Amino acid sequence: MLIEPSMAINGITCHNYEGKIREVVPVKSINISLPDAMGTYIEEKVATGGYSSVSEYFRELVRQDQKRQAAERLEAMLLEGLNCGNATQMNPDDWEDIHQAVRERIAKHKGSNQG
């Protein structure tokens, strides 16, 4: 079965919970070839799972995978931090250094979005 997500010229219109348009997100269409059994399964999920389209179903799968990978990265970083040596007491200067680093990253991020 060949599933072709609907083509979008300008993107997907996202709505907030009040039904107001929040933003238009650029999209990329992807064609996926699947065995008939998988295609039937997906069509059933769309029909019974509260999805408005095959594209919406696949977007949800990708979002779930992104969250899973982010959680795995966070867990790996936490384990790395736990295994990096003996803990030391944080002092006010340490916290100020952290705050300053965050302020600089925010300013850099804001600057890159304005250009």
C-alpha cells in the first residue's frame, strides 16, 4: 500500500485550544510504501483512534519518538553527571556563573532569531 500524505502548499495550520489559528507550520511531504497489512492497520487506527488523517497519525508517532529520544538523552546526561566524580557544595558564585551563562545563551538565541 502506498500512503501519500496530503500535499500542502503553505503548510499546516495549527490551532490553539480555543480554535484560534496559532501558526502556519511549513511542511514536507513524504511518500511511504508499506505492506498491505500495515496500511490496513494504519487506516483502522485513523478510523478508530481519533486521528483526522494518516498524516496526523504519523506526525503523532514522530512526536512520540522525539520525546522518547529526548528522555534517553536526558537520562544519559544525568548518568554522566552522577558518574563524573565527587559532588561539591554549590556557592553563590557558582549560581551566578550559571545564571550568567543562561542569560548569554538567551541573548544569543534572541539575536539569531532577529536577523
